[in-house]
Amino acid sequence: MNSKKNSFSLSPWLSTCLLLLLPFSIIASSIYLNSKWIISFDQLISKPILASMTNIKTAFFISLTDLGGVPALFLVVSLCSLFLIWHYKDLAAALWFFIQSALGAGLLNQFVKLVLQRERPTIEHLVVQGGYSFPSGHSMGSLICYGGLAFLFIQFSKNSRWNWLVIAVTAILVFLIGMSRIYVGVHFPSDVIGGYCLGGSWLALSIGLYPKWKKRTKNRQNTRKR
């Protein structure tokens, strides 16, 4: 693997992390205070989406939304982590991917949900979904997991011409998963945007710490071999 790919510093990623926390904090505090603007914003975004429902769209979004669920993300993260160990013999990268996905998409998301305890929309739900609404676990989890996977692809890729395609496909997939949560009626638009902001913040922090994580993990492995 090209050493230049590990030469980035923490500073820009930490800045991105903090920058994304700003809109998340605004949305979260507005939800906690039950601000009128967040209610109006959700209605403004969700009405045209829900008004344009068709049988084809419904079938598409119901199928797509599962890609952001716990079973799908757990399968993707587990298989990719095993592949990193088997093919690249890179335990450090595998552990980074698995741990950052589990902590971010799992524990962090559930913690915020329990703190704010926002109820889900009262409209008809096209899929069965329990728990609290903010932030969207599917939106946050898909950005953390698929975004982390795209980052690792770029790190291990020998042909950089595919990088932008991978980024574009990942962005479209994550966007559509977020859209599906509004369409199937289980989330407000602010849930989805909040999930993107918090998930992006967590992913940026994780990427910034990636080189140090790899170095420390490999040092421990080398120490044990002696």
C-alpha cells in the first residue's frame, strides 16, 4: 500500500468532525425544545415526497431501506473485515472498520436516541420500525459503514481512477437510503439530516485517527512476535 495514503494529518478531519457537529447540535437542540421551525422544515420536505408515492417507488424504497438496517450493515462490515484479514493480512484495518462501525452506528446512535427520545411520525408506516426517531439509525449507520468501506477501498486501491466512482456510488446509496426512511414514513427529514451530520462527524474523526490506529496496532503485533 502506498505510504502517501497514510500521510494525511488529523487536523482537516478533526475540523470536518467539528464542522458537522454544528448543524447536528442545532437540529438536536431544536428538536429538544420543540421549535416551530423544525416542524415547518420537516413538513416542507416530507410533503412532496409523500405526495409523489407510486407502486414502483414504494417497492423500490421498501427494498432499498433494508440496506441501511442492522442485519445488512452487520453482514457488510463483518464480511469486509474478514476479507481484510484474509486477503490483505491487515488486522489493524479490519479492527478499525469493525470497531468504528459498531461504536458509531450502534452505541452512539442509540445513546442519542435515548437522550432525546423523539417519537416517530404518526403517519402510516410502510415498514415495521420500533424505537425512537432521532437521529435516523439507517442514515447514520449507512454513512458510517458504507463511507468507511469507501475510505478503505481508496486506501487499498492500486488504481486511483476508480476512487471518484466509488465515492459517487457510496454518496448516492447513502442518500437514497436516507430518502427511503422518509418515504416509508418512519422518519422526519430532520432525523435523516441529523443522522448524516452525526454519522459524518464520527466517520471524519475515525478516518483522522486511522493512521495512528494502524501504527499502534502493528506495533503491538510486532511486540508480541518477539
